[in-house]
Amino acid sequence: MKTNFSFLIIAILLLAASCGPKDEVSIKKEELAKMKSEAASLRTSIEALEKEIAVLDPEFAKENRKSILISTVNVQNQHFEHFVDVTGSVLSKKNVSISGEVLGRIQEISATEGMRVSKGQVLAKIDAESILRNIDEVEKQLELATILFEKQDRLWKQQIGTEIQYLESKNRKESLETNLATLKTQQSKTLVRAPFNGTVEAVQVRLGELVQPGVPMFQFVGESDLFIEADVSEKYVGLIQKGDSVEVSFPSLDKSVKSKISSVGAVINPNNRTFKVEIAVPSMEFLKPNMISVIKIKDYENKTAVTVPNYLILQDNKGDYVFTVDESVSKKRYIKRGKTYQDVTEVVQGLTGSEVLIDKGFREVGDNFVVNIAK
């Protein structure tokens, strides 16, 4: 009995020892939760009171607002240009159809499609057998007529024979000479030649085919007198004039040149509501007809424009705005846009050009925020 009683006393003491610290921790946790609740309530009260005081005293708001780290960029006063970007194609004013000038059958075709040829190079040969026979016949007649004329001329100088006989023999000889020259000209035309340096775009006849004068045989494009033709939207009518400067780039050549508009179309295409412009281009190595080009046509410029980067312009229900810095405080400035080209926008109202814009951090600030400019 005595032993059991001793064990009971020890168990009660151990239980009391284990419960004591746990009760103390619980008390402290309760106190902490109570203090946090009071702090949250106090913080809410402080914020509400700060807002009330800020309304009554703006300077208090500036002093108590946390500063935001930002970077800045200056508004630019610069020469602003706006361009219309259109796609054009290189063409040649020497894009012609070559046809034969005599009747005959194709005897030989020297040219092939895509072949580059020089001026005077033979493209095809037309059968000239009948012309050659006529030349032989006329040459024989001319030989006899020349002998008769020479004899008649000697007699006439000796005052033998009549003047009519002399004139008839002379006329006969000269007529045959003219016929012979005509036949030889026809013979030369049986050789179809390139009229200038260029490229054979298409061969439109076959070997052995009968051709007549005026029937197209080759489509031929010269390598000189190149120009660019482009379609421009009708909304630019009146803004683009003959003589305006343009910049032309050739993506396939990775080159660009300065040029001028040589012609402005007077008719609007009803299908795509555009008008044509032509731009003269200088001779360039590897420049070929039908090559694609990109044309920058200047339609507007302002030599004293106020400009800002596009990405700094924000919008709300009142319009476009940017943030500027004034004595370490952000200011919301509403603006009116002008034209935009690439990454720059012209500002026509709202900025004078002397302002400092908030760059990095512009999305984190608001009107009248205290800011700290990063050095």
C-alpha cells in the first residue's frame, strides 16, 4: 500500500510539472495575438488619419509618402520626320517585244530564256534563201547594166549617140544599185539581233516556224533605264509630289540608295484605291528587273518637334499622358499626340520640350508621388 501511494504522488508531481510550462506558452500566444490585432487596428487608424491630414495639408503628404526609385530621360526637341513605307518593284523602260522584219521560216534560235546578251548579238536567224537568189540575180543585172553604162558614157563624151540613150543606161544602172542595196538590207534583217544589253525573258517562237513581220519572237528586258514602280494609298494624294526625296532599300542586296519621285500617277485604281509612283534608280551592281524594293516616302516633317519615346505614353479614360519629374515629385501630364514613326511620337500639346520624363519605374508611380532618381 505504501509503495502504491508513493507512485501516485510521483505521477501527480510529474503531471503538474508538464502542465505548468504549456499553460505559460498558451498565455503568451494569446497576448501576442491580442497585440497583433491591436497593431492592425492601430495601423488602419493611422493610415486613415494620414489620408485625412493629407487632404488638409498637401505638404504633409509629400513628407510622409515613400519615395520610389526611378530613372529619367529628357523630352527631345528635334527634327522629326514621318515616312510612308511602301513596297515597289524594279522595272525597266526597255522592256520590249522583239519581232522579225521579214517573212520567212526560223532557221536557227541562238537565245534561251534568262540569257544575258549584248547589243547586236544574234538571237535568231530567219531563212534568207529567196533573198539571196534575188541578190544574185540583181548583181548579174547590175554587172551588165554597168558595162552598158560605161560604154554609153564613153560614146556620149565623144558626142556619139543621143542623150536619151545615155540617161536610160544611167538610170538603169542606178535603179539596180538601189534594188541591190534594198535586198542586202533585207538580208541583214534575217538576223534578229538584241537592240541593247539585256536579258531574254521569253522565247516565243520555235525552230522551223514561219514568222511574219511584226509577230513577237522574244520578250526582252534591258539592264539600263531601270525605275521602281509602287502603289500608294489614295489618302496620300496631295502629300506626295514629283521631286520628293525618298530612300529605297533592296532587301535581297542589303543596300539602300537616295532618290527622288520621277512621276506621280493621276488615276486612282478602283480595285485597291491606290495611285502609282515612279522612282528613278541609279545603276547598281546586281540590280535586276522585277526585284523587290522598300520605299520610304517622307510625307511630313517638323524641324522643332517635341518628341517622346512611344513606350512612355500611357492612357486612361481622359486620354494619353506621361509622367514627368518636378522637384523629386512625379507629375501626371496629359498630352496630345501628333504623328508616330518607328519608336518616337510627336507631342503637339501638353509638353514644351524642357521637361524630364520618368523612364524606368514609370508604371509604379502616380500623380504627386515622391521619387528618388537613380544616379
